[in-house]
Amino acid sequence: MKNNTAFDSMFRECDIRGRVSADELNEESVFHIVTAYSHFLLARGINRALVGYDNRKCSLGFADAAVKALTSHGVDVYYIGLCVTPTVYYAQYLYECEGACMITASHNPDGWSGFKLAKGYSKTLEPDDVREIYDYAISPAAEATSVPGNFVVKDDIWESYISAIVSRISMGEHKPRLVLDAGNGGAGLFAYEIFQRLGCTTFQLNCDPDMDYPHYFPNPSDIASRKRLKELVTHPYIKADMGLSFDGDGDRLGVVDENGADVYSDMVLALLSKQLLGKRPGATVVYDVKCSQAVWDVVTQCGGVPVMWKTGHSHIKAKMHELGAELAGERSGHIFFGGNEYYGFDDALFVGAKLVEYLSHGHDTMSEQINKLPQYVTSPEIKAHCADDVKYAVVDAIVKEMKAEFPGKVNDVNGARIRFEHGWGLLRASSNLPELVLIFEADTVDHMLEIREIFRRATEKHIAISMVWENDV
């Protein structure tokens, strides 16, 4: 396939995503990209791969094209059908497949699709791997093998996956009441069964998969999508202890407390750090640059080792494996348990179960648990449009400018995270969408808004950045 701007833009930092269209993702281009992935696998001696897909309208056809591409190039395919991404990662261990192709664009809006591609157990593509697959994709197509791979349908994964989660949870006396919101995505296939088996009273919201997403697209970071969840959690006939929401492919978790207040995922990570470090003092916890200062505070106070790293599920997983960390997380909702706890991949259903386990062993409500953590005023994830072909250069320029203005205070591991006397601010390029992400945190609202104003002035100097900030404070 000859490279072009639309095709090139789909190859992102840690995965491949694009719009479903004649120019970007369609069954022909999916076949071509997965053919490139086949060469990537075979170059590493991997000749077995799993294929699963989320419940977007295009996904079944794209999965069929992926199966055809893999088998025609000599890769055996274990097909598990409609599922969530963690199910595919789990099935790698179950069926001993180092390769995996999940057809999903995760939390990207409807009209997008893409791939999460594995290169080993609990390991997905890193930037160099994406570039290698891109190089295969723009090279002349290789001939299909004369010995095609086998196609094996595995339809027994659901019960095994559910049991793998439930068997690792040790519930206390208190069984929380939960509202579960799958946003009509794939997590609804599993959520009710898991939390019922844990003894929880559960109320389902949009747990039937629906390709039309009639209410809102499943994205726990979207404040608007939590409105109905909050209403049900606080309803006088329900009075739930917590609400859990899941993204479209089940690897990101959203939480609201018993009062309907948002609990950001970095606070969830802080609570789970307390839980882990109570059992294993000295454990390492990896967190991304978007996380609150509270994560560092809690991990150090509990005798752990905090490590800040780049945003991106593949970046965090890679650092987690490198350091042998037992827990890692991102503010976006990806949280990873490794070591003796789980397999080291991001699984929102397992993380939700661990959070429920934590609450079940005490008498404090979720809000009371959160109030015991270090308190800061934190903005939501704010988005400013910036075209894919310029966003990284724009961020590099701002990093340079900020280092000159605030010497010694800029952490540039992923964009610019700047430390101020009363808090910090972050600007980085989204790895998945044509936009920049901004977050501000401080000890008071006024100080947080002062930091916001510093970043507002910095972005106004660059015409490539939209002055319309979405999800703003």
C-alpha cells in the first residue's frame, strides 16, 4: 500500500487507530495492516495469535479481515469473538498465544476503529514496534504463505475469564451495593456476573451491548456520560455505595462515590496502593504524568516506591515489567496489577473488583476513604484541538519555552509537567486523538486557576492550538 497522510496518521504511539472510511480504516486496509502485523510476529518466531473485537458496527467485518490476513500468512488464529480487551490479554495465557489482535478504538468516539496488538504476554506495541509495522505496511506486499495458518474458534473463554477474576478476590463482611454502567459497550457482558458472584447487590445501567450507543459513548473520562450513573447511585430506592463505569473495550474504569461525586482514577490508584502496600511494604507503584501529587504522597507514606512515567498503556506496562512493579496506573482509568495479584495488564473489571474488595473489609464509605487521602483541587482532563501532524512539534516548542521561563521546574518525560509552589500543571499531546491534554492541580481553587492561566497564556502563542478548551473548569 502506498503511504499517504490519512494512512500515516493512523499509526500512533502505542497502537493503530483511525476513522472508519474509504481513506483510513475499511476491510481492505485492515487486511493490509494485519498482514504487516503477521510479518512482525513471524519475525519474532510467533506463529499463533488471538483475535477478538468490540461491539462497534464495523468490528465483526474488520475481525474477519484480520483473521484472513493472519491465516493467509501462516499464523494460527484463536478466535474468541465479541469481548473486551482484557479478555484477549487473559486468553493469551490460557491458550499460550504471544500474539493478539483486538479490534477496537477503545474510548475513541463512534466512527473510529483500530487495533491493540500484542508482542508477548501482557505486552503491547511500543513506539518502535508501531514504526516497524508501519514499515511493513508501506513495503510491497509479501505473498501469502502456501501453508496457511489454522483457524480455531474458542467459545469457552467467558466463564474462565470471570472465574479468573472472582477467584482472586477475598471479600470481607460488607458487600457493597453497586450501580454498573457499561455504556452499552462490551463490559456489560461480564460486569453483572462478576459482581453478583462477589456477593454485591448490583443495579445495571446500559449493560446490554448496543452498536448504536443510544445514550452516550462509553468513556469514563467524559463528565457528561456520568450524569445518569450519579442519579442512580444517589436514588433514594437504591442508595448505592459506589458506581462503576467502563469504557467500550473494558480496560478503563470510572468511579463515583455514594454521594455521586467523581472519584478520579488516580485517587483509585492511591487507595489501591494503600491496599497493596499494607500487604507488601516496599512495593513499586508506577503512575503517569497526569496523576495527582496525592499518589506520590500515599505511596511514600505507606513505604512504597513511586515512579512517575509516560502516559500510554503500553508505556506504563513496559515500565511496570522493567521495574517488576506490582501496581501501576494512569489517570485516564487504565490500572494494572502484576506480581502475585494479577497478570500485569489493564483490566477495569478486575480493578473494580479489587476496589470493591477494599471497601468490603472496612466500615468507611468511599467518600470517607477519599477524604483520608491528601487533598488537592484538581481539574478534569481538558482537551484543546491540535492537528496530529503538528501536535508533537507544538508541545516540544512549549516545553522549550517553559524550561526557559521556569528553570528546574519542568519534568519533560511526557510533555511539560511544571511544578509550582502551590501545585502543578501539565500539557502533553494525546497519543490517540488530534488534541492536547491539560491538567492543573493545586492546594486551593484560586491557585489551580492561577496555574491554568499560566498555561492559557503559553498556548495562546501557538495558533495551531484551539482556544476552545473542552471539558474545561
